[in-house]
Amino acid sequence: MTHIVPPPCAEPGAPSPIEATGRPLRWGVVSTGRMAGRVTEDIARLEDAVLQAVSSRSRANALDFRERFGFATCYWDDGATRGYERLFTDPAVDVVYVATPHGQHYAIARRALEAGKHVLCEKALAINAREAAELIELARARDLFLMEAIWSRFLPALNRAWQIIDSGELGAIHWVQADLGFPAPYDVSSRLWNPAAGGGALLELAVYPLTWALGSLGYPQTVTAVGHVNEDGIDDQNALTLTYSSGAQAQLTSSLLAWSPRTATVAGSHGWLRTNSPLHNPTELVIEQYHGPVRTERFEQIGNGFTYQLREATRCIQAGLAASPTMPWEHTLKTMRLFDGVRAQLGVSYVNDRIPAVD
């Protein structure tokens, strides 16, 4: 059985993910960066979504983002109050999408939940498992929706892969290999390289190769990690070996130094499955059975690919669910604990590990 539950929009004959599933939700977006822009484009595609408000530290950026996407209003830091704080007091906002650097996720998501807003927060949900657990307990106490935005879990190609694995076509799964790497120019002011932002290959990239291991084999019994830590104290490359009681293994690599194939392979006793590039947003699966035929399955996706996770968040909020069955709180906690263990092996620590990230 797969260890990731497909969302309803992945079921055969399901409506398009942009089709309305209930009452309109009014969205607030925290950040005006590149990721915020790409996700906002897909929010706008949903028939039951309203672009209500956006916040930024900069007045110019807030106004520009509002104009570019057609938000009803915008907020910015005014010297006394931060823009996102002003957004959270807006009674017209139902749900908040947080797209700031990792190091800010805990403080911003916490404030949003305290203000009574549902939250979809970019991965990693927090810097460590302690922060993630606190956010989850707050969402549980307030009966508010909270989900880590690991968008790959909701894509058609990945859900088809889980279906193939569950069918037994590949036999018993014995190993998984997945890598994701690109050469990111070093710039300590960039969130990728900034320790205060939670920079490094692990929190930025490793969840995508890990998703292939989880969907194929579930959470491991042991994790062994090696990698390189730069002079700023963050990992710029890592390699993880996951082992399972069945004897299965997964080898996962993430890098901010090297341009890698960016593919995933799942190998079983009866055959194998491989993605095209990139593994976190594939459009093709190649399947070969042992001494059998090879076939390629191709997939179309809507928009930038975020519509599927946005539909899940919308559906859950409309149904009164606090957590998504496809991206449950338990998985976020297990992943953050796994990453905490990896960072301990690599010797990577952040300010948030020592000081609660209360803003």
C-alpha cells in the first residue's frame, strides 16, 4: 500500500481542480516574491477563490503585486505594524498563503492562526519539529486548517505512480533513487544561502526526493546522512540513505552546487518506474516490466501545477477539516523529525533551534 493518500481530485473522472467545490474563499498572500507570484496565478484560476489581500514589507511591492494580480487590497510595513499583521486583522480574509523564507514560517503562521485565519504554508512548515508541533497544536486548538504546501503530492503524475506501485505491477519495491540539484550562485543575502532564513539544500530541496521514498516505501526505520557544510554553517549538498525493515533502501541526494538529472526511479521485483525531469513536477513516467515491454505515460497539468494542492486546501476548508488526508499533520511532524536527525548528523543548526522564533 502506498503511504501517501491521493486527493479526491486525483480520482478517475474527478472534476477539474479549478472547478468550484463550495463557497468562495477569500485569500490573503504573505510575500510578493517569485513563488508567491506563481502560486497566486493558480489561486486566480480557481472558480471559488477570491484574491482578497496581499502583504509585503515594501509599499511599492505591495501596490505592484496588487495591481498585477487584481487583489482587492494590500498591506505593507508602516513603521508601527508589519504588513502581514495588518492583513491578519482584515476580516475579509479567510485563508492565508505564506511564501516567506523558512526561518519566518513559524512566527508568521502562528500569528495568522492566532488571528483566526486558515493557513497554507510553504515547505518547510517550520525550521524544526518543535516549531511544527506548536503550529499543529495551535491549529488543532483553534479548529483551523493548516497544511504544509508540498505541492508535488497532489500532481497527476505522482498519484498515477502511487497507483502503479499499489497495483503490484512492479512487484515488491526494493529501492528508490531520487535526486534534485542545481547550481545556485552563492549569495548570503539569498534565502538559499542565508542561515537566518533556514537556508541549505536540506530544507529547500530534500523533501522532493523524500516524497518518492515515502510514496513507495513509507517512513524509514533508519536514516544515514552525509554532506558538505559551508563556512556559514549550512549544507550545500547532502546524501541520505534510508533503510527499511523489509531490507529496502532509498538513496536521496539534494544539492545547491551541481546540476543533477533531477529524476526518480522506483525499482521492484517485477520492474521499474522512472520520471522525467524534474522529479518534483514530472510530466512523464516510464515503466518497464522485467523482460517485458516499456511504456511511457504522459500527463497534462493545469496552470503552474499548484492548482491541485490549492483545490485540496479549498476542499478541506469548505468541508470543515483542519488537516488534509493527503498532507496530514503526522507526515509533516515525521518529516521535520527526520530532517532534525539529518541536521544533527551533518552538524547544521539554526537560531530557531536555540531560541523560539517568536516575532
